[in-house]
Amino acid sequence: MSKVDRRIAKSQEAIKKAVIELMSEQNFDDITIQDISDRANVSRGTIYLHYTDKYDLLDKLIAEHIEKLREICESASELDYIDANLPWFEYLENHYLFFSTMLASKGAPSFRSQFLEFLIEEFKDEVDVAKGKNQGLNEDVILQFIVTSYVGLVEWWFNNGMPYTPRVMAEQVGILIDRNL
């Protein structure tokens, strides 16, 4: 693995942080590269070295977080639902500004659909309509029920100031998922 220059990494982190902060304050369509440049304290040229435009920046930022969630899922694949949910809720808590902004933002509707698609992909292998409690039910309906509930719970958690710890959320959500899958 090649070593990334610390200055480059620092600039990229500042740019990502700037766009998230700006999106929490205003509509994405109204944000300019100059706004991002000013907030990140980097030149416009530095932004263009790494990203084609603000849409490319947003796409890469979303892909980075979805990939991290995928890695968490892979590392927790052998765990029960409660233990598997804990690193998720810890990650969500640690990246509160990103996820709360993306879920609330009218400028990033693609995030919500990508998040839902990702969750469907992750839960697809968990659904068994051939036997057990979901025998005879439609797989698509079960998946939509689970993933929209999951996203709704995350939104509720954020909108209410994360009233429960990641551990409590993992336990509660894990029990609910176990009851339904």
C-alpha cells in the first residue's frame, strides 16, 4: 500500500469536513467550490486536484462512508444482530454530522437511496421465505420493511439528539431485527 503524503490527506480531510459543514448550513445546490475552498482553507486548485467538481466530491464522500459500513458488516458477519449492530451505531455516532446531514439534506437525495440499496444488499442473505417465521412472505416486502425501519430509526436517533447510547440502540435494534428475520 502506497504511503499518502500527510499534507494531501490533511487537505482532503479539510475539504470533506468543509462540504459536510456547509451542507448542514445550506442547500448543496447553493454551495460553490469557492465556499468549500474558503471553509477548508485550501485553494480551489487543491480541490480540483482531487475532485472534478462538488458533485464528484460528494459522490466520493458518500462512497467512502458506504465502503466503511460495508467493512463493518463484513467484520461483524459472524456475530448476532446485537453485537453486529454495535460497531454500526458507534460509527454512526462518530460520524454524526455526515449521516445526519446526508439524511436531512435535500441536496443529497442520492445518499438515502444508496444507503437503502446498501442495506438491502446486506440483509438480503438474512431473509428466508422458505421456512420459519417469514415462510410465504415476499422477500422484497420484508427487505423494504427492515431497511426502511433501520434508516427511520437512525434518523429518529439523530433528530432526537441521540437519546440512547450506541450500545442501547444496538441491543434494541438487534432484538427487533432478530424478531423479524
